[in-house]
Amino acid sequence: MDKQNVNPGQAGVGHSHGNGQVMESITVVVNGTPTEVKYNLNEPLGSIIGRALEQTDTAHQSLEDWYIKDGGGKSLDLKEKIGDFHFPSDVKLFLNKRAGPLG
């Protein structure tokens, strides 16, 4: 597996896989625990939620109960392709659980 920097200045380092997809990695902070999550630039941002929760051994009921914010506190569109955000290489995203019906 060859390492190549496919998008200089963007999150992660690209890893070419035999299926033609290039995987990147991004830091996601879950309950204060950072983890490196692999993704494909064409995946929707929401696709990394399950992986981040699994990697941090965080129990979850439903993936819809979670949202992602950037370092500035802005909630990000989970349906948008990850590559469309043009994240810098040192970006940290924050995965948060939505408040329940009682707050």
C-alpha cells in the first residue's frame, strides 16, 4: 500500500486501496477522546460517526442522535461530502450527542 499526499493542505494522508478509492484520516474528538477516523473524500460527513463511536468504545442508540461541530463550534452538514469541506490537515472535529427531549 503506497502512501501519497493526494490533497496537500487537506486533512489526513491519502492511502490508495486496490478498489481505486483513496482513504484519508481525520481527528474526531468524542467525549474528550481524540481518535483518527479513516474516510473517503466522496463519503458524506455523517459516515464517520459510527466509526468514531466504535473506535472510542462509546455506546450509542442511534447514529441520528449525534452531530459534528468544527473547532469554532459550527454544526456541520452531515450529508455533505467530506471533500467539499476542504478541511486543513490539522483539523479536529467534535462529535456530540444531541440533547434528549428533556434537555
